[in-house]
Amino acid sequence: MNAPVLTIYTDGAARGNPGPAAWAIVVRKPDDSEEEHSGALGEATNNVAEYAALVHALERAVQLGSKQVAIHSDSELMVKQMRGEYRVKNADLQDLYQEAKELERQLGRVTYTHVRREQNSHADKLCNIVLDGTGGGKTAGAGKKKAPAASVEKQDGARADALACLRGVETAWKQAAPRAPTAEQVWDQLWSILEEHGLVRGAK
């Protein structure tokens, strides 16, 4: 008999990226009861906040003795990194990633699903409540405040990574490689590069 599934929606937000940050989780238990948890992180990036929320989610799952856990997040980057589809190259995320993997090993089975922001509105709202109460500023609606213009260093770093990605694709396309990536797959790779450099966040 399959173990009951614990479903957790996670969200992290940073106003300023980096800036005042918060995490939130909404835990839906197999008996349909629900609990929510959230907290402030101080200064952090969006991606660090997303991983902090994940760590709190997995810690709660361990506390509840869960064997089947379904994580839902609107951070496509984090979901694909936890699935092993993308590498974690950002040094600020590596420790949190390893902490999440350690917690994952204490659970039976953990799945990761990317959802659109509107499907994650409860956790998103909790993050904004925390930020509104910690001097993080007000935001219209449930969305995050738009980050200021990225630094030249971030732009240059993202451009270099994006060009490296495109050159590899260009070579494969020129050789008419049967396994050459599709345009959609290339866009996913480019978007993950932009997210990792803190230039964008959210659904494409």
C-alpha cells in the first residue's frame, strides 16, 4: 500500500533581489488539514529565499514522519536543480541545495513540480505579509516588487553564459545533430541562466 502523500507549496521572495527577503510554506496533509509557516530572512536574493522555503518544507516533512512528499514551487530553476536537470553553479545556493538533499534522504520519496505563480498564491501571499511587516515595503497585489536594473557585472555574467549556451546549440544545429535541442529547450536553458544571475524570476 502506498504511503499517504504530504503536499507542500513553497515560495520565497526578495524585494530588491537582493533585498528584504521572506520564505513561506503551505502544508496540505493527507487528511486534508492544512498548516502554514513563514518567516523573514533579512537580506537575500529571490533564489536563496526559494531554497530557504524548500529547506523549511523538507524539515517539516521530516518532523511529520512523511514518506511521500510532493513539493510545488513557482521557481522553475529550483525545481529543475532539485530534479537534477540543471546544475547548481551559484555558490550562494550550493549549501542550501546540499541541506535540502540531506533532508530529502530522510524521506521516502520526494517529487518536485513547477507551478505557475497564480497556482501558488497562498504561499506568495504569506511571503508578502512577512515582508510588509518587516519594512520590506508594500507591493500591489500578490506579485513581487520588480527588481531594479541589474548590475553591469550580472549582465556581463549572464551574457557570457548565454553566449556559451548558444554557441553549443549553433554547433549542433550546423551539424544537423539528431539530438540537437529544440528552440523551446534552448529558451529554458537561457531562462535558467538569467534566473541564476538574478536578472529574472517567475514564469516565462
